[in-house]
Amino acid sequence: MAGSLDGELRAVNEVTSVCFDKVARRSAELAPDMRLRAERLLADQPAC
């Protein structure tokens, strides 16, 4: 098996987050302050 359990768990987490984000964006608009907070958090994350 190539990779590690940690790597696989991170991959599953990334996919789950992206899928949730796509559903959430269609469901409701976020308040402007929530969007700013999320953008700050995403800016701190390493690029995929």
C-alpha cells in the first residue's frame, strides 16, 4: 500500500470538506463576516 493512514485520512477529510462546501454554497449565503473569517482560515491552509 502506498502512502500512510494519516495521508489517507487527510485525503478523505479534504474530499468531505470540498463536497460539504459545494452543498453549503447552494443552500445558503453566508453573512459577510463569516465569509471573511473563512477566507482568513483558508489563506492559512497549504495549497492542494
